Amino acid sequence: EIPVNKSATVANVQDVFEELEERMTSKDTLFLFTNNHGSYTADTNGDEPEPSPKYDEVLCLWGQDLLDDQLATMLNGLNYYRVTIFMKQCFSGGFIWDLSGNNRIILTACTQDQVAYGADTEGAYGEFSYHFMKAVNLEVAADASGDGAVSMVEAFNYASTHDSRPETPNYDDNGDRVGHTALIPNGGDGPLGSITYL
């Protein structure tokens, strides 16, 4: 069971990040897992890289939208050792541009212009998140290194290669704001996620 402490409103998410800002230190790690719908809206501050028209990606909350810029501001206020961000929602790959940074690992179910899918045969789960969770829980043969644990790179590679829906999972861990596809290492990504475990 997953405990629910607050409803998913922008104000409550902000409150949680303010609490984390007070409590987290340079020795702490944060795992952020989003599992809701995503959308996009017009880019109002001109910070997005896409060709015109530009869009901000959003995470759909309880009757409200949390913009990629807002989440980036919240994350940037934290002191941490490492942050791992897993995003299942549609258009989640667009968050990489805004959330990428030092000691951050980002795994998304799809690119900035794709929808994310539910599982086709695995039950009432997201396709990518189902395979990712199977990997990190050691329920499948995802430990490519044979060290008895599944790193974020191994989990991403496993989930990506077993994702049978028309979505393209993206990965970033080198802070260059560019998502890459499996198999990682790819495009400079991989060193941080290969030594990071849940």
C-alpha cells in the first residue's frame, strides 16, 4: 500500500517541496515518481527548445496543471546528493529539458511529443512503469552486470526493451538536457545511473 498524505494539488506539491527544502541535506537522495496524465500548454517564458510553436509540458494534478517550469523551480530549491525522477505521463520526455541537472537521473515513458500507454497485456498498469518496477524489484532478469542489484540504467534498458507500446522511453543522467533511448550508455548518459539503485 502507498500512503497518501495530501491531495495532488499544486499548492500541496509546493508544500511538500518546501518541507523537503527544510529537511534535505547534501547526503540525501530523492526518488520522484509521477504516475498521472500529462499534457502541454503554450510556452509563456520562451525557455523551451522546440521549434515554433513552443510548449511547456504539464503534469495533470487534481483539477490543476503543474508546469515543467514550476517543478524545475521546486527541485532547484533542494539540497541533495542525488535525485532520480521517473515520469510515466504523456509528453513526459519534455520534462527532461527543464529538470536535467547535476546528479539527476530522469527516466520518462515517452518523448515530448508522444502519449504514454497503459500496459497491453500486463494488467492495469502503465506499460513502461510496469516493466521498470518489475526490474527494480528483482522480479525479472534485469541485472545485466550480475552484481545482484538493478541500477537505474539496467532498469531503464530492461523496461525500454520490453515496452511493446508505440512510445519511446527517454533517459538523461549527464545534465545535458537531452533525452536518449536504450540502450544506455548512449549520448553520454549512463555513468551516474549505472551506480544508482533504489
